[in-house]
Amino acid sequence: MKTLSKIYNALIFVFLYAPILVLIIFSFNDSRSRVVWNGFSLRWYETLFQDTELLDSLWLTLTVAVTATVISTLIGTAAAVGIHGMNGRLRKVFMTVNNIPMVNPEIVTGIALMLLFVFIYRATGILQPGFAALLLSHITFCIPYVVLQVMPKLRQTDKHLYEAAMDLGCHPWSAFAKVVMPEIMPGIVTGALMAFTMSLDDFVISLFTSGESAQTLSVTIYAMVKRRVTPEINALSTLMFGTVLILLILVNVLQIRGKPKQTAQ
């Protein structure tokens, strides 16, 4: 059974990572072919850094993702603290409302947000589909993920520590920053990473709210599919995958190095 289990796990990893491996290999292919290997070349990486449309879309995607992550993390953390302080029944109601955007189909959310922004634009003349609408949309669907990550850490926190800090003369904000914040920081970091990932990965909602003036990378690639996807997309995907892989390795190395210090304390 152990042998079969290992074979099964190996097949799963092959199924998951073989397409990425093929993508990386053919990003160095000398021709446009995605099937025939014509020799090693860096021409598609050179073409990528000369393609202003793709680079502008990548920069916009990263800008929206980082900004939405920061804002949604602040709002989501505050919302989690507020929901945690409610009574049981009211807390369940708010958590149910918080979970709706996560289980709701993205196309429904995208259309609803698009109609909302169109209505606001026609009524007030502001907030037409574009960067502002795109950013607000990303913040909207990122907040629930932050709340969902912070809430378990708040449940694990001893509320008497916060009360004890105030009894000893600490200001409520100072008590929260010095007592509660360190306890829930892992949840905040996880929520921020989730928000960044969801924003970076989003396509459907961005398609309905970005407009022509602010197209994210996924929307730009979708538009390219109608013509023809060039191998420079392989080069871009390889660079993004490599960046994520390096960051994951660094995070794991830092965690491994930090464990002995925590044990020693």
C-alpha cells in the first residue's frame, strides 16, 4: 500500500507540474512553435521586455494587487476585530454575509459591480470603469479572505490579556497594538498573502470592471488569445513562476532559521 501511495502522489505531482515544466522549456525555444523544439534562445525574453503593452499590464496588475492587499488587510482586520466582539447570533449573521462573496460565482460579482459602477457614473459622472473601479472591486472581494484568516487567531487570543493591559494603565489602542496585534499577526500576514494572490489571479471581475483604460495582465492575455498567443507569454509566466518560487524558498528558510531562536527563548 505504501508503494501504491507513493506512486499515486508522484502521478499527482507530475500532473500538476508537468505543464509548468513544458511552459518553462518552450519559453527558451527559438521558434514560435509550442510543439517542435528548434534550439535554445532568449529571443522571447528580449521581445517581452520590448512589449510595452504587456509590461504596462503587468505593472498595473502589481499596483492594483499591492494597493488592494494593503487596504483590504487594514479593513479586513478591523472588521474581524469588530465581528469578534459581537454576540454569538449577530456574529453568525455577519460571518454569513462575509462569506457570500467567496461562495458567489465570480461572474455574478463582476456583473453586479459593473452595473453598480455604471449606475454611479450615470448618476454622478464619476467612477466610470477604469483604475478606480478596478481597485475598489479587488478590495471588495479581498476583504472576506482577510476576515476569514484573522478570525481564528482572534478566537485563540485570551481576551483577559487585553483587559489586564488596560487595567495596568495602557491606552486601548496601545493595548491592542502591544497585546492583541502580536497574537493575530500570523493571521494578518496569511490574509494579506491570500488577498494578494486572489487579486493577482483574478480575471472575471477585472474583465467587467477594468474598462479600456486599465486592463490587467489576465485581461490583456485574454485579448491576445483572439489573435495569437506568442511565446513571450511563456517567458512572462516563467519569470512570474520563478519569482514566486524564490519567495517561497526564502520564507521557508527564514522560518526554519527562526525556529531555534523561538525554542531558545
